[in-house]
Amino acid sequence: MSTGSAALAPAAPGRAVTGSAIRQVRRGGLIVVLLTAGLPALVAATYAGVMADPAAAGGLRALAGNPAIRTLFGEPIGLDNAGGFTVWRVGTALAVLLGVWSILATTRITRGAEDARRWDLLLAGQLTLRGTVARHLAAVMLVPVVAGGAVTAVLLLAGTRTAGALTYGAGIGVLGLFFVAVGGLTAQVFPARASATGTAVAVLAAGLLTRMIGDGLADLAWLRWTSPFGLLALSAPYHRNWILPVLVLLAATIVVAGAALVLAGRRDLRGGLFAERSGRRPRLRLLSGVEAFAVRRMVRPLTGWALGIGAYYLLIGLTAVSITEFLTGNPRLADEAARAGFSLGAVEGFTATLFAILALPVGGFTAMRLGAFVAAETDGRLTLLSAQPISRPRLLGAELLATTAGAVLLVSVAGLTTWLGVAISGGDLALLAALRGAWNVLPVVLLTLAAAALAVGWAPRTTGVAGSLPATGGFLLLVLADSVGAPGWVRGLSPFAHLAPVPLTGVNWPATAVTTGLAIGSTVLALLGYGRRDIRV
């Protein structure tokens, strides 16, 4: 064969599959790497300003020693240096972010691809199912590896200690690898993407809860050895720099990934360890129209999100009284805590601070629902439905109405469980006040939904990115603006800058009206765009 012919020869099937898998995760992976590395760099850079007062470090350590604070944010160690403070402030949030993305990306490009029948022809050739799964898992695993390296690099550039930067970077990278393996395993066990994703996320939530219990109760500290988040905490970056917990987590990752590959070699395409029941009774509820069907499609994922958000905000309520009473007796600590990012002093102030971040998970829920809508369109599940005498705007409108109702339910669950937690712990927080604090974030959630809808109507490939901008992007912009002392107009670009601390104060009605108006206008444009464009295939 001539040299020219060799140049035109197709790539080996295995390499082509690997390249395709990398292309499927590179955009989302890049965003996750930037967030995972950017936040530690930002916090580390602001450490000197936070600790300008020599007494601040000791005061913050006393605050963090409170059992309730330990439960929420982890064991306070290494707070006398920028690296330890950074890990304590953002370590859990970054670990959850990387873990959730790893699960979603893994189940999407493995079990999701099987559900859409995109592997049928692929596996009709020389490739095996086990080999294909292995290549896709390896592609997703590149992201946690790069994220861990990036975290180490930025912490070293920020001037933190080398041993701590290496320990934390290795720990968070291995944690991401573990959840890729968990997602890969559930994708082999369950014959549907929704079940695989839900089970993997449940494992993540259980691990996070186990870590919280182990940190909050000294008698149960051993539980941290059973949780990936607990093992990351036990490595104690910038304090003990203990590599053994990271190695234990790596060993668990190898075992779980190996189990996934073993199961992949023992099942049929689109099959699983648990086969779907073929003889169940027909379920005819919520099939009376497109609006009812949109609700039907949302019920199962909404239940999972409600359980997770409810459990977290119940914990917030249970710890609110302990934290505020501690600070009431230590006014200097309360002031230092506020400088470090905590708004406290009363139950209403503490809950208002944490209600503000409620827009992040609920906004993520809305963006994911519209992402699922686009996926259903791409996979051909909406083709016959679109051929019926149903207008395209009505089809998208039904999804938007159902998702809006789900978002309202989620924020209400957060308010209700927060009130319940405060009541159980003997605090004083009115139910209506708790609900008002939760409902206060709805304009930001609606703006997130509208941004995702706008992408569905005009640029469906960007739905995930567009849906993350108002909530996640807005929150990061606010943190960055406050940290670097940016001009007021830059801070004002974030919708979070206009949220009043409800229930500590009243609602900022002018800002609420403007944000809601932008959401409504964007939704109208989204419906117009969806009615004009072709179905995406």
C-alpha cells in the first residue's frame, strides 16, 4: 500500500471509540476542571485578608470546633495556613461537584448510549461490550485525574505547602475516579440510565451523610473510614498529610471498576444484572395529555432530588440553634465568622445564608430536566409525538410548567425541613418564615430554567452550559467580585447580589420583579425559537 493510501486508512476501532468518548466529555470536563481548580485558588488568595487580625485564626478555630460546624463543613484542621483553610472552606463542595459530574457523565455515555441504541452497530464489529465500557470509563477518568493535578498546581502557585497540595490534589482526584467507577458499576447492574444514575447518586449522598455523622459525633468517627468523603477528610491535607486513606479509596476504586468490567463481560447489550419486569401491569396514570406526561416523566427524578435536598436542609435546621447560640455568647467570633463568609447571630440569619445557596441544586434540577428533554428529542423519542396535532411550543411549554412546579416543590421541601429541624432542636423559627426564606430564591431558579429553555429553543447543544450560568455562574461571579473587590456593577451582574437575606429581612421586591420579568421574557423567546427550528436528531 502506498504512503498516501496508508494516510487515508481509518483509525483502529478501539482508538476511534476512545476518541469519541473523550469528545463526549471534554466540554463538561473542562468546566469541572476550571471550577475545581479555580475556587481553591480564589480562597487561598483571599486568606491573608480574612486573617489580617492575628486573633482571627484562633477565633475561627474555636468556631469550627463547634460540633454543628464540624458536621456541616468537616473537621477544622490546618486553619492557621492558607492551604488548610482553603480545604476546609471549599473541600466538601468541590468533592461533591466532581463526584456528581463523574456519575452523570459516566452513566450518560455508557448506559445512556445503550438506551439510545447507539452501541448496536458499534458492537456488531470487532469490539466487545467489556472493551467498549472500559474505554468509556477511561475517558471519563481523565477528568478527575486532570482536576486533581490542576488543584495541586494552583495551590502550589498560591504558595501553600507542597505536601498538603499533593495530598489534597491526589485525594480529590481519586474521589472523582471512585465515583466514575460507581457510575460504571450501576450502569452494568441496571438496564436503564435513570435507575443507574439514581443509585449512584444515592451512594454519593449516603457517603456524604456518613462523613457528616462521623465528623459531628466523636464516638462514631470510625464511620469516616466507610465513606469516600470521610477518607478524603482523614487524609488531613496541610496537617497530617496522611496518604493511607487515599490509598484505601484508590483500592476501593479498583475493586468497583473491576466489578463493573466483569459484569460488562457477562451481560447482553442493553441488559443488566437486574432485568426489567416484562409482565407488570400497565401504568396509565398521567397519560391524558402532554402536560400530564411531562409530570409523569419528572416524578421519579423529582423524588430523588426532594429526598436529598430535604435531608440536607433538615440537617441545617438541626444545627442552626447550636451554631447561633454559640455565636451569641461569642460576639467577636460572630464578627470573625462573618468576615470568613458566615452570616450569623440569629437562627433567621443563619438559615437566610444557607437558603441563598438553595438556588444552586434547584437550578441544577431545572437544567437537568431540560437537558433530558433535549436528549429525548435527539434520541427520537419525541418524533412521533411531534407529528401529532400538538404544537411545538405546547410541547416545550408542558415541560417548562412541570419543571417549574417541581422547582417550587423542592424549595418548599427545603423550607419545611429546615423549620422541622429547628423545631426539633428547640429553636424558634416560624414555618411561614422558613418557607419565605426558601421561596426567596425562586426568581434565580426561574432565571436558570429560562436560560436553559432559551438554549433548547435556539441552540440545544448548549442547554447544559446555558442552564448553569444564572445559578452556578452567578454564584461564582459574586464570590469572585467580593474576593477581589470588583466594581459594584460587576457584582450586580450576579442575581445573588440582589437576594435579600430572608427571613432575617423582607424580600427585595424590585429585584424580584426584574429577575422574574427577565425569566418570563426569555421563556417567550424560547417558545418562539422551539416552534421555528427543526427537530434535532
